[in-house]
Amino acid sequence: MSKIESLGYLVVRGPLDQWKEFGTSVLGAQLVAGPDVSTLMFRTDERAFRLVVQDGQAGPDSLLAIGFEVATLQALDELATTLTEQGIKADENHELARARRVQRLITFRDNDGFLIEAHVGHELSNEPFVSPRGVSFVCGDLGLGHVFLFASDAQQSSAFYQDVLGFRLSDTVAMGGNEAYFLHCNPRHHTAAFGSFTGMPAGIGHLMIEVGTLDQVGRALDIVQKSPYPVQMSIGEHTNDRMTSFYVVTPSGFAIEYGYNGLLVDDATWKVGRHDAGSIWGHHFNMDSLTAMTGGEA
């Protein structure tokens, strides 16, 4: 059983002026007040926020924290105990919990050093969610979406998230002679995924956010194609999660997958599969978009 319920939120670093425009005009997320002038927050549903952007330079190390939600206070305590028994340092941080608008929060690092903020009691907003572009996001119990992480060893990362955090393997995909691992913790096909690629430093590859209609994907793509933000992958459908999506490079340098109609997993009947690289259709890669992810060394 997974100790994690969903991807509650993500914390990244990037230029705030660009993110204000990108988050609202491109993604259609709702900008809300952050704790200080150096922090932006965006909503995609009834939660107080789902994405945090702290002012700073873009680059391959722009991922600051992954906020994974647990179900109850007892579950958070049990996760802390599990981590301690595994020799993993876990700290409760009351000040950070207040800043993240959650009831309680512990921090620890995974096997690649990514900071994880496991939390319970994420604040709900008293105000209705209003997208500046009329977009409906698929979040709720499924969480913000999924993260694809570039790992130093994808197999080891997959094992850590399964053995320590209780994620379950959905499937694997052959990518460039390596295996990428896709893991779920709720019915969403995957909440975390890992791949290892020569010359690619450990960091975030992309964040997937799902919207309610294919029309919303198409309208976003039209906006992106007229914007300064490069398309990393053209619209297409994945072989494993059947998500229809495109990828756009954010002001921080990582990509956002903007998708619709991803598969849901029923653990009672799901069978783990292995897929070839590529997509059923589309998803043609723009190699120039790798520059930001690798710090200009692509």
C-alpha cells in the first residue's frame, strides 16, 4: 500500500515576471498571493495552491521540492518511522508547514537528493477556483499531476519510491537504450517517473498537468506557438498512459506536459507492461529545447 496519496504541489525556481505571464496566459492557472514578494503561487483547483515559484535563475537545478500528500496525521507519523528505520533523515518543520499552508510536514531526500515535503492537511481556499483562460484542471484526489525526473540511476530511484514510499509500478518504457520507470500511488497512471540519459544531470524533466477537454489542449498549443516559449514535443499520444498532450518549456527550463484523457489504473486488474520508445502518434521532439535543461550543454 502506498504511503503517498498524490502529488500535492511542486516548488521550483525561476524568473517571476516570466512565470506570472506563463502561468496565467499559457497554462491558465490562477495566480494567488505568495508568502512574500519573492514567491509566486498558482492554483489549479480548490486547493490554496498547487505550484510554487521562488525567484531565481532558470536551469537544470530549478526543482526545489516535491510536495507529496499523505492521507492522515497517523500516516505521516508512520512514514517518518519508516524513513528512520531505513536510515533516512526525516525532519518535521513547523515553520515550513505554515508557509506551505498545510497542517503538518516532514522533509527528507530521496536517493538522488531531491527534497521531498511529505505533508497532510493541505489548505482549501475559501474562494472558488477561477482560471484566467477558463481551463478546468483534473486534480482533486489524483493530485496536481505527475513528475518525470532525470535520475542518476532510474532503476534505483524506482526501487526507492516503491520500497520506501510504497509506490507501485505501472509499466516501463525503453528510452534510448535505457529503461524508464512509471509509478502510481493512486488511479492516475503515474505520479512519479524516472529516466537516466547520458549527459543529462539529475533534475526535473517535466511536470504533467491534465485538463478537462481536448479543446483546452488545442487552445493552449495555439497560445504557445505564438509565444516565446518553445514547444519541446509536438502534440501526440503516449504508448503507455495514452495521454494526448504536448510539451512546452517553462521559464525555469524544465517542461510542462499539457495533457488530456490519461489512463487510470485499477490495481485489481492492472498488469505491468513494457513499451517501446515513442508514441502512438505525434510527439516529435525539438532537440533545441534541451539547452535549458542541461545548462546550455545540449
